[in-house]
Amino acid sequence: MIKRRALLAGTLGLTGGLALGTAAEAAPTDWSRAVVDSTIARNPDPKSLGGWGYTRGLFLYGTYRVYQRVKEPSYLAYIKRWVDYYVDADGHINHSFDNLDAMQSGNLLLILHKETGDPRYRTAADQIRTRITTYPRTSDGGMWHATSKTNELWADGVFMAQPFLLRHGIAYGDESYAYDEVTRNLAVYFTHLKASNGLLYHAYDADGDAPWSPDPTTGTSAYHWARAIGWTAMTHIEVLDLLPADHPRRAELIANVKHLAKGFVRYQDRSTGRWFQVVDKGSESGNWTETSASSMYTLMLHAALERKYIAGGDYVSAARRGYQGVLKKVKVNSDGLTDITDISEGTNVGDLAYYFGRKRNTNDLHGLGAFLLMNEQLAY
């Protein structure tokens, strides 16, 4: 049974949780453990999760967060088995790291070096860190989404590299570079992608020649895709948790969180508590509420309230309804395993029909990982 001390406390702050109401209090299961256990049951060999990449990294990072709470040794062993498929005896990973997505799993290397002391993991993490130094950037310092996407910044990308870079710098004595480089990237991305309605555009192209037809004036794409914004929202929380209190860009990052919080409240679906695949187009036929982004938005709102970046009943209500809305997409199926539904498949930059038409997957690792990070933040 879940020990929901935070929920029963009825306030923000006593145990790091939020008063989420009777629907959450009635939940009979530790949903974090249920999701991890069910995924491992479906994939007893972690290699079947897939190769080196960000979705696996996200899910296993979420699994580690659960491990930190419950101290189940098999969870850490599972993470290690997956990583060991890709890190050789010399600590080398056979990857060029020519896109930001490939860097996200580097967080697992830092975790395993800390947990095991095996120097292979430090060597592999340093391989990614070295690539970051030479990785191409826009003229104002934003790391390209991929080397094949010249001068393009996608809101998805900040979560893939910046938390890893910050953790690496803190762990290995390179804090000054990490603080400045990470906050610069977040500032550059946010400046180019920020929309006046409290959201972000999916992407920006400094050259204006991307195949998704950037706006000729702003360089941005046309739509507000939910999960892209969610990646940025989660990144701000993770970075602010690690950034010194007196860092000169801290206030700017908190202002970004406030911007997003206003947008999240404005566009939350009143009937479900979740958010739509294209966030501001809830009334459009074909749009649908998407579970991974809804988890990410709920996480950011709750964390921002807890850390006092935002305050007010509207935000508390939005976080509560978001959590309850996500839980409605979590079910135990007939074989006793847990399913999470309505998770968008991986998505590029596109038009409205493209976003609406993305597959609505069950147990997609995007959604499982986002759910674990959210549930560990809110429920415990």
C-alpha cells in the first residue's frame, strides 16, 4: 500500500508532497513500483527495451528514482545490465553523439559510477562530456538538436543534454563551466521558443530553411506540441534543484517556470485534468489528451509550488487535477500487469494533422519514465 503521508497532511511542504485529494488517497497500489515491476516482467532482459537512447534512459532514470526510495536491489541491477550492453571493458560507448537525444542516458553513467565505483562509467560519461565541448551551437550558444539539423533548436532537446552536463560538472569538479553553459542554453532556447500565451513553440531555426517551414519573422514552428514543452518544464526543475542559490541566471529560470505555469493553468482540460497533444487546440476535432506531457506538467507545477517559485490556489488545483487525470490512464490489466495509455509516440516537428495523428501508445517508455518522475515527486 502507498504511504501517502503528504496527501493526508493536507498541505504543501510537510513531506515534500501536495494535498491531492480523495481520488489519489484511495489509490490501492504503489504505482511507481507497479510500473517498474510490470516493465521488467515484460522485458526480463533489459536489452529488449531497445538500444542506447533517450527513451530507455528516461525510463531507467525514473526507475533509479524509485530505487532511491525503496532500495530494491534488482532495480539497480536492471539499470546496470542495460548500460553494460553499451559500455565496453575500457569504458567506451560506440556512438558518435551527434544528436542531443543520445546524451540523455549519460545520467545513468553518473549514477552507476556513484553507486558502484567502477571507473568504466566515469570514462564513458567523460566521452559524452568531451563531445559537448565540440558540439555545434547557434551563434548565441544554443546546442543544435542534431548535427543534421543545422542551427535548429527543439524544445525537446534541453532535457537530453543539460541535466547530464550539470551533474557531470558538479560530480567531477567542473561546476563553473557547467553552470554557465547549462543556463546559457536554457536562456537561448527559451528566448527563441517563448510564446505570448504561456507556452513554447516546438522548434526554432536560425537559418529559416528547415523543412517544417519556420515563420519568416520569428524562425519558430507553428504549433505548441505538448511533450516538447514538458521536456523543457522538467529540465528547469532539475537544473534549479542543482543550481547555486546565488547564480546570476537563477531568477531568469524561475521566470521561465512562472511563464509555463500560467500557460499550463490556462490550457488544462477542465473535464480530464490532462493536457492536449497540441496544447492550445483543445477544441479542435482529432486532438487528444496526452499522458506523458500531462505527467511532466503536473510534475513541474507541483515542484514549483513546493519550492515556492509559484503560489496560489489555481496552481494547487491544476496540480491536483493533473495528478488525478494521469492516474485515470493507469490500469491493471487482466494479466495483473500495469498499463499506462495514450502516450504519444516519438514525434518530429510537423503540422496540426501530423501531431493529431501520432500513435497513442500503451506503455511507451516516454510515458512510463515521465510517470515515474512525476509519481515519485508527488506521492512520496
